[in-house]
Amino acid sequence: QVQLVESGGGVVQPGTSLRLSCAASGFTFSSYGMHWVRQAPGQGLEWVAVISYDGSNQYYADSVKGRFTISRDTSKNTLFLQMNSLRVEDTAVYYCARFAVTTWDYWGQGTLVTVSS
Amino acid sequence: QSVLTQPPSASGTPGQRVTISCSGSNSNIGSYAISWYQHLPGTAPKLLIYSNNQRPSGVPDRFSGSKSGTSASLAISGLQSEDEADYYCAAWDDSLNGLFGGGTKLTVL
């Protein structure tokens, strides 16, 4: 069955960096676009970034553009989110999600990132 | 403030039918398929409806979706206590961004 498992979250100070990982299994990873979506405490879901199935295209929310980089390693079936210049407002649970044609159909359980001084 | 607008809350009693609306624009709902998710804190969002009105296998037919123009709605019939959760609509946008509604907290009275 499809599984997405995020890791790499933690507590960091403003201005520092963190890299999240999402290990995928149970499907052909190289055939699907992959996304990161986050949820700040007490807030709704916010789309963060997408990478195409072959890694050739990436798009970002304005709130993270220039600071976050999405990438993938097909040989390891793993999705990444490199987060630089972290801000307090980046504090959130970060989910990876598979995109199938029209929808985000499978999601991971999320990993918590806390940015605090 | 989310580009896709949902009411912040909704409620109903067991057995009732409730609907949750989602309003957007021509660049998102008007042009792309909409999805609906059920989300409980600390868990992975669960896909309820995709392609406007399609249910994944395993989702009860109590859940239904519809879309008209730049608006969409999720209907839940035969409301049950376990339906108490947050519900989100989602769609793609011409700006090549994913969009989620602000979420609707459903309370079963």
C-alpha cells in the first residue's frame, strides 16, 4: 500500500536551516508529482511547493519562494524540502502528499517544525 | 486569508444533512477540479472527494460533492458523531499554486 513517511522536523532558531525528508513506498515514485503542504498551529492547510514527476519543474508558494527548495531522489524514492532562512511563521506540521492527476490522494502523517528563539 | 473561501464552522445533529461551501474564482475552481479532505489534528488529511464529485473507494456514499462555476460544495448526509472534524476544499490555480480553503470545523451536536 502507498506509504509516505516524513522526517527531519525539530526545533530550530530563526535564520537557520532544516531539511525535511519524505520516504515513499508502495507506488512508482518516479511517476507522480509530489507536494509539500503545511499547517501552522491553529491554522488551516497551506500549500508550500510542488515538484514534477521527473524533477524538471518546481513551483513554490510566495511565502517560501527563494528560501525553500523542493527536490527528489528517485533512486531512493525520497522527497526533500530544504528550508533556509527559517522564520517564526514557518512553524508548522509539514506534510508530503502525492498528486494524482487532479488531487492530492495520499498524505504522510507529518513532521513538526518549530522555529523559535 | 485563503483564496478559496469556506465558512469557518458548521454543525448538525446525528442523522441530519449538512453542506459546506467553497467559493473561488475562474482561475481556480472555475478551471480545475476540486477535492475535499477530512482532517483530524495530528493525523494525515483524508481524501473524501476528488474530481468534483468522485469518491475514492472506502469513502461512504454519505459524502458527496458538487461544483458549479466558481463554487463547490460538500454534502454529508446521515451525520454521525465520527464526522466531527475539519473539512477542506482544494484546487489548483492558474498561478501554478495549490490552493486550500480556510477549513470548516464541523460539530456534531
